[in-house]
Amino acid sequence: MITLTQKQKVILKHIDGMSNRTIAKELHMSKDTINKYVNEYQNQKSELLLINPELDQSELIQAIVEKPKYHSNGRKPVKVTQQILDIIEECLESNRKKRSEGRAKQTMKKIDIHEYLIKQGCSISYSTVKRLVNEGDMRHREAFIRQEYELGDICEFDWGEVKLDIGNQGFKKYQMAVFTPAKANYRFVILFKSQDTPAFQQSHAEFFEHCGGSYKTMVYDNMKVAVKKFVGLHEKEPTKALTELSIYYGFNFRFCNISAGNEKGHVERSVEYVRRHAFSRPCHEAFASLADANRYLFETCVGLNKRRISSCIIPFEVFEQEKKFLLPHLPKFESCIVCESRVDKYSTIVISQNHYSVPDIYVNKLVMVKTYTDKIIAYYDNAVIAVHNRSYVNHDWKIELKHYLRTLHKKPGALHKSTALLQADTKIKNIYDHYYSNDARTFLHVLEVIYEKGVDAVCDALRELERISPLDMSADKVIALCDSHTAKKNTIKRAYNDHISQRS
């Protein structure tokens, strides 16, 4: 097939009186090709000159100047047999069935279908298979129905992933909980360390607190924190976490069909939109803490929500209108997982494969544990017995030295290499290394003073004690010096207060 420029050269040389044979020789083309386009030009030009001037001449004019076309309508594929078409359709139908059953990752790709055809003894190229598969998929393309939404009616939720450097720990994965009301296209996003139940519940509690009420219907895909299990092909049983939120805030919920992200298209676009605007620049990928990252993300969303997204819609303004139509505002929901855990022989409870210490008097007892996004709280007889910052490192141990004082008094030799001492406060470790590395028993008594008086007060007392009595650093002398320092501070404070009172 020749180009439009080549066609122009053929026509111009013909107009100049050059023979078709000469044109073919000069342009290195087939004489039949030259004859075709010269005859076509002559016929179209003659028809144009003879046509009734009152009739539309645009089609003939367009035919003369249009790009040459290669007409392949009459050609039939040589190697594409009915057997090949049947096998391809069978593979595509199997793919559609797997997607409907939630097994999209087990579908056959085009290269797999081509390899399957070759194994069946079919002689066909990969490019032909791609074309036939695309044609088969096109026949099953679905149409989308435009929706109209009411104020305060529907809000969509989804998770998104982003890699950030928080606290100079290197780039790690963090989860974005993204909310987008369908009417306003307003964006609200919070970062979490994990896509788990406490984060799922806390994100909803934070969002509804921000809104001053809750939406009437929430829309989810088939995420694990929302869907407990499938009942048949289309019915889903919600998780306990989602059911609790629904009961407390009074909203309904529905799930998208499998592999139908378009059914919550507002939030699908919001995940990409917010992530790109917030974290695409290198200077916005590192933060001192997760709280700093969330503050920056909130400010970014505020700016995005005030942008005009169409001729008449500014998300922030529509969101302000929606607040009047939300369900009533309730106190913030307590988002945590509550469970019972038996204390093991190391005096720890195990939560998500991580160990957290409790006082050693509770070994082998059953305690109640509340797991939040940022902390772990253990209870016994409704009293708090331990509080830890939650760890997201696999198989981590979070140990507090004070939880093992009773056991260490019986086994002081176990202190030196213990995980408890290794994870203790730096000032406490320095006290042990500097004063008591060869006297664990005395250190354990001093440790009790530290937990009673404070580590700074004990450090001051030890420095003075080292100066006046370096050979006797007993706990009793530490207590005496701490009490003496406290008495002096109280005397000075009373004198200062008396002085202020007299002046006034």
C-alpha cells in the first residue's frame, strides 16, 4: 500500500504527461499500482466534472485527496480454522468463570492460550492469537450505567499502598485508608502501618468524627477486613468488625461484585489521585513520624478538596452541604481487637506472632488483651497490668524489666544477658554498667528505687554517693539521698512561694 505522498507524486507526474510505464520505473513501483491510482483519479475527476452542481460534491472531493486504503474485507484468514476459534472461546469462557468465582489470578493470559493451541497441534502465530483474543474480549465488553447520588447517602472505602521513609527506618509499605463520598468526591485519607481490623475500625471512627456524622450507606470491595466469607457466588458474610461499626453508627453497607472495581469508581480514582499528588515528589516521601505524615496528608487533601473538579463542583463545598444530611454524630468508636491470651513461661502474651511482657506473677494465667493500631493493653480482673507500643516487626519481643523483678530477685545471675536488660531505658543500663555490673542483687534493689523515685533522681543520688561514699552504693543510701534532695527542693519551693505571696 502506497502513502498519500506517493499517491501525490503519481498524480502530478501523470498530469505532467508522463506515461504510466515511465512513472512506475522512476518511482520504483509496480505498473499495475500506477495504473490503478491513475485510472481511479481519472474516473473520480470525470465524475466530479459531470455531476449536477446542485448535488453534494464533498464525497467525491474527499475520495480524490484521501489516503490510499488497502481493502482486506474479502480476504479470509488462512490458518484460523473453526477449531482454533472454538478453543480460544473455550479458554476465554473459562477465564470469565474464574473471575466470577474470585480466581482472577488463575486465568490464562494470551501467551498461555497460544502455548495451549500449539500443544493441541494448531499452527498459528502469537500475534494472530492476540488479535483473536482481543476480538473475543470486545464482544463481552459491558456498558456502564450513570448514577445519581443524594446528599449524605453513599460513601466508598478502599485501601491503597504507599512506600515511605518514616523515622529514618528506610522505605517501608504503609496502608492508606481512603474515603470518598459519591456525591461530593471529597477525599479523606489516613495512613496506617497495617491493613488490619484495628486500622479498619479506627479509620472509620476518625472519618465519621471528621464528618460530624456518618453516611447512610458504605460501599466496599471484597477486602478481608470487611468480608468474612463468601456464601455462594454473590452473597458475602461481613466480618465482626464491620458488623460492629454498622450497628454502632447505624449505616448500611454493600459489597462490589468480584473484579468490579468500577462499582466504587470514585474511591478507586481517589487512591491514585491522592497518592500521586501527596507522595510523588522525593521531598514528600520522608517524615519524622507517622503522625507527621498524617498531618501532611490531611493538609494535602484539604488543598485537593478545594479544587474545582468540574464547572460547578468543588468537593469541599458539596461536603459542607452533605453534613446536614448525615446520620447523627456519636462519640468516637473504640477501635480495637479484644481477645484472651494465656501468659507463657517467659511471662509474655503473644499477639500476631509478637511477644509482649506482663508482670511475672501472671504466668500461666488467662488475661484479656486489647489490640489497637499503636498499642497493646493487657488486663487482669479488669485492671491494667501492662501497656506496650505495638510492634509490626515479625516475631518481635517487647520486654519491660520491671515485669521480672520478682523472678530476678530469685535468679539474679539471669539479669546480665537478659532481653529485659537489653531493652531497658538507656539511663538504667548505664547505671547497671557503671555501678552494679558485678553486683546484680544490689542493682535490683536500686531498680525498685528507680521505679519509685524516678531514674533522674536516682542518677543524681548515685553521682553524689559516688563522691562521698564510693565503697557503699547500697539502695538504702540511694533512698536517703533521694529523700534529702526532695526535701531540699520542697523547702526551696515553699520559700519561693512565700516570697511571691509577700510581694503580692
